[in-house]
Amino acid sequence: MKIAMISLFANPLAAGGSGHSVHVAELARELGREGHHVTIYIRREDSGARDKVRLGPGVTVEHIIAGPTRPLRADEVLANVSEFGRHLARRWEDTPPDVAHAFFWTSGLAALAGAKDLDIPVVQTYHTLGLEQPRPSAADHAGHVQRIRLEKAIGLTADAVIPTCGDEADQLLRMSVPRPRIEVVPTGVDIEQFTPQGPAYPRGEKRRLLVLSDLGEREDVRTAIQALSRIPDAELVIAGGPPREEFETDEAVHRLKVIAKEAGVADRVTFLGQVEHKNVPRLLRSADLLLTLSWGKTFGMAPLEAMACGVPVVATDVGGNSDTIIENVTGLHVPARRPGEVAKLVRSLLSDPTQLNALGIAAADRARSRYSWPRVAGETAKVYQKVIERRRLHDPVAKVQG
């Protein structure tokens, strides 16, 4: 198949990219390895960037000029979606893809605009939904309402919607997206890179708890820090957020350092800042446990990567965590914003090496068997084939030619 991927929100070329950008990049690479031809369309943020960049066999990233050539705030992206969509329409008029797959809601708007008059089926992956976001401030309320309205419109218009977990599928049903259009396909993990065996970051004698987070409020790193005060002889390593050189001016880092000081654990908390994705396996292998304590919906890539490295996960039972982590088999679930309960559970695990080892072995087995990129790409390709066939069956010209 000739596949177009649209990603205004996440850059698959970014070395220290988010889970969303890793998802797009790895899915595209695997589809390319399977013989498909993939073009990922992203917005040009750097005037010096090349027009086209080869990401892997059969995979090209193409930069589109839509708005200023600089990183945009979330509220600025929407203003440039129409221009992006017009470029797609011009690009696809001569060489249309078999299917277009949009990632995040603004990408969905652009994909639908580009495909509108060309009979190209569109598949949508949201990653996050407006209905799941925290209540906005009064200044952001209008934009939040608009996002929810447009996300519903995209879901009702797209040929298929691919949620990455069951919770998201339920939310889509509540948005009135027809059940036959919803196809759950989880995110994946590179089981060749993320393995229990391999080099690890150095560590001392303390037991190491690890958090991989963008340091946003919903990630609830606060709970992990407060729990540490009740877990003696352990350290907490926090990876993610801004590069280290931006620590002094970053509000989230300052806020969390104050919390650590107030909890009396500042000497046992280490902030690494942004970590390149290629270095994450080494970091995970150095940890005894991964803590994923978000109180809202979560994308779920970090727990998968930890599991593939044989590291048990203690996580809140939300979003992808509900599907990924099997209670008392590959990890444990904890209630959100309850540092006392998190501490009690972690102390219990750290004092039982047999259980900790068993959870790690089962976690690695589950990651390999269910969440490998070849399996995820295969399931995604089946969705593509289904929407292409559905379009063909409804196209009277195609029926005659057939």
C-alpha cells in the first residue's frame, strides 16, 4: 500500500521525542519493512530542514510549509491546519495515497481537508481526547469546547478510528462514533532495543524507582516524590521534561524540586531532564520499578518499554495502563494521588525479590508476545485494507472496472 501519515503534533525525527512521535516513527518504519510505501507529512519548524528526509526503507518524512517556520504553541497549530490541508490536496492530486492516517486531532482536520475531493480513505488516531483533559481556565474554555466539537466531527467523518486502548474506545462510543468504525490497536515497543539484557546506567546501593514523564500536572510526579518519603533506602530518578540547561527557568522542574524539599527527600531525587529515546533502555535496566502514576488518561508507552526490559510497573489503572498491566502478573495497579498506598505497595515489592523477579519475567513475555511493532503494524495494516475495500465497494466506478 501507499500510506500517507499526517503528524502536525509530533515530529518523528525528534531524538528526544514524545511517546506520540515514537509511535508514528516506529509504526512507519515497521510498515516500510513489510514492503509498504509510507510518507509522513509534518509541518516545517526549521527553515534549514530538508524538504524530504528518509526515515527508513520505504519511509520518507516530508516537510510542509504551513505558518511560521518555528515551533508553535498548541493554540497556534489550529490556525495553520487549513493551509496544511490545502498542501496535502495539491500533493495528493497527482499521486494519491491508498490511505491517509492522521495522528492527533489537528492532523485529522488536515487529512480530511486534503482527502475530501480525492476519495482517499482517512484513518484517525487521537492519542488523547479533549474530553479527557483537565478542566481548562476561563481563558482557554472556548478553545477546549471547540476541540471537543471538532474531535467528534472527525470521528464521525473518518473511515476508521484507531484508539490505542479500551478506555479510549469507550470514550469514542460516548462521542457517538459508530462502533463498526472503531478498531483498537495498541501502541508498540521495539523488542530488539528494549530487552532485559544489555548495558545499564550506573547506580548506587539504593533501590531505584524510575519515572518517565513530561512533568505535566496529570503525570502526577508529585505523588511519586511524596511516596518516596515513606520508602527508606530508595532513590527516585525522574527522566523527561526540558533539557537540563533549561532547568533554571522551567516552572515544572522548580515546582517539583520544591515538593521534594518539602517532603524531605531532595537528596534522594534526581532530575535527568530530556533523555534521548535510544538511551531509555539503559536507564530502564538500571531501575527496580517504574512508577506511572498519572491521574488522567495515559498513552502507555513508558510502561510497555519497562515491561520489555523486564522491569515491573506500578501504575494507576487508567488509559493504556488498564490494558497493558495485568494485575499481579506483569505489575500492580494503585489508586491515583495516594502516596501512602503507593509507598506501602512499593515497600512490599522491594522486600520480596521473588515476586519482583516473577513480575519482571512475565512483563517481558507479555511485551514480546502482544506489543511488538510487527504485530501492531500488521493489525494497523488490516484496518487500512478494510477501509480501502469498503471505499471500493461503495465506488460504482471501481465496481464496473472490477
